[in-house]
Amino acid sequence: MRILVLGGDGYCGWATALYLSKKGHAVSIADNYVRRQWDHELGAQTLTPIRPMAQRLAAWRDLTGEEISMHVGDITDHEFLSGVIQEERPEAVVHFAEQRSAPYSMIDRKHAVSTQVNNVVGTLNLLFALKEFAPDCHLVKLGTMGEYGTPNIDIEEGYINIEHNGRRDLLPFPKQPGSFYHLSKVHDSHNIAFACRIWGIRATDLHQGVVYGTLTEETALSEALINRFDYDEVFGTVLNRFCVQAAVKHPLTVYGKGGQTRGYIDIRDTVRCIELACLSPAGRGECRVFNQFTEQFTVLQLAHMVHDVARKVGLNVAIDHLPDPRVELEEHYYNAKHSKLADLGLQPHLLSDSLLDSLLNISVQYSDRIDAGLFMPQVNWRSHRNERKQAAPVAAAV
């Protein structure tokens, strides 16, 4: 297939582009490299030393003989995006091109606004470009399980049967997002469903859980292809933070009671899910939703898993509980359905099988790059005046 990956320089986008290329698809990427700018703004860097994009693509070509075309620009620029769609004529567009950090969106007004403008406007531009120039193209959009929040009922896959006053209907599952970032994804979901209904666009909205892991078969071919490993409190995940903390024998920092439960998925399963969605596209006018995760854990469960695995390799660390800077339930019911991708053939990797190789060993290997000053939370959900080092104004992201 001809597949365009928007946001192909990012964590999920890079791994997906390489995986699809290796599978024989004709892959092109669009990105404006703003994710790298945000590292400079926040005074953080990925644990792993990622190369400039030109070097990454050259290394891939040299190692595999496969060519991935690159477009540098911003999808909030409709003319740029439309030009890419017309040039590449994609059969599927994989849309990772969004600011994806909840804490980043909660720093202050400017970051909340830039997150929503970037995410909502970029997705709207894409919908209009597909309508005009590629009406049969399948949109595979990365959403988030965070759109649902933590309701006290089972979470269905996108839609729920409701009976009210003697009448029944299948309706979108209620959304309770927990940040301005998650709100932007809810707006995306509504806009995509609307475009499918009125224009006949075909779309798959992948509500993804927390992704972990650095290594895929493709990124493991060379250090020049290595993927991001973010552990700072803004863009890093809690699992990455725990592994990096263990690598330097720093206490594992659990927010609050640690009962916050979320779905998790290995990056190797993320890229497979993307391909499964591309190979089995939604019908014309269909907006389907897949919950894209394989296991669910509480934060405290993750801390104990990392603690136990680290101890086996001689890294003895404590577990500390910090006041939770977020506005969230620290203990709650959580049971989310996730069967549709398994029905398409997904065979998941389990965290228990990959925690050491893909996370803890990577943390130890690059421990000289760890900045312990990035561990503690600085963004408080209850304040709109969080104090962080600010750099130049942030451009909209691809």
C-alpha cells in the first residue's frame, strides 16, 4: 500500500514508518521536527541519542535498500498538507501528528492553546484535504484511552448501547478527558465522526493506551535508527521514569496512592495494530473505534514490577509516594474492552516478557545521559501559572 505517516519523526511515527517500510509498503513521512524543539524548550532530552532525520533515513536506506520519502512542513498549513496528499496519493494516512503530552498542555494558557490549535486544526485540515484530494483514502488516527477518563462502568470500544425512556440507540461512549490535551483528542474524534457521516470518509480511530518500549526489529538494526525514550515529567511515561530511576538507584516516584489504572501496549504491538487497521480498512462513511492496548496496570503495580526486576540485576531501589500534581482519582474502577484488534490477528507482547530487555537494560546502557533533575513533577493541574524555563515560542506540530 501507499501509506503516508504524519508525525513520522516522533516516537510512534518513526517505529511505524520503519515497520511498514520493512513490510513492503511504500511509505512517506511528513514532519516539522517540533518535537525536537520541545526538548530544548523544556531543558530535557531523550535518554537515547536520536539522529537527525536525514541520517536516520539514510541509515535505513543503506541497511535495507528501502526508500522512505520525506516532506518537511506543518499540517496546520493546509496548502502544505494538501500538496503532500496530492503528490503521494496515499491509500492510507496514519495520523500521529499531534502534541501528545497531557502535562505539556497543562503548563499554562499558552501551552493549552497551542496544543488544541495544533491538534484540532491539523486534523481538520487533514479531513478537508482527504475529502478534496483522496476521498477513498483510509484515515488511521491515533486517539487515546484518556478520552474516556475513568468511569465507574466498563469502557466499551467507542460506542455504547443506551436505553432511555423505553428507547434504545448506539451512541458514542461518554468522554471524560482529564487534560486540555485529552480534550483536543475528543474534539478530533467528534470532527472525524462528523466528516465520515457527511462526506463518506472512512476512518479508524485508535484509542491507544500508554506505549512502552524502545526496540522493534527495525530500530534494533542500528543505533542510527534508535527510537526515543522519554522519561521527563512532561513527555515521559511513568514506566520509563521508573526504569530510569532504577538505573541510577533513585527511589521510584509514585503519584499519590498509585491506584491510577491505565491500559498499556508494547511499541511492537502499536506498529502491528497500525498495519492491521490499514490492511482491513473501514467502510465508506464508517468511523470505527478500536481500543488499542493489551494489558492494564495500576501505577503502583508498575512500580513493584520495576522494583522486583531491578533487584534481580543488583539495582535495589525504594518506592516513594509523592503528592499527586494531577487532578485524578488515585483509586478507581477500570475495565476497558479491547477485542477488535485481537479479532484482526494481534498477538500481544506482554510487559513481563519485555520489561528487562526493552526498558531497564536500555536505561542502564544510557545511564550516563540520565538527568535526575527531570524526575520531580513541576506541572500542577490546579495551577495555570506553572513556572518552567521557557524558550522561543512553540510552532504547531506535525
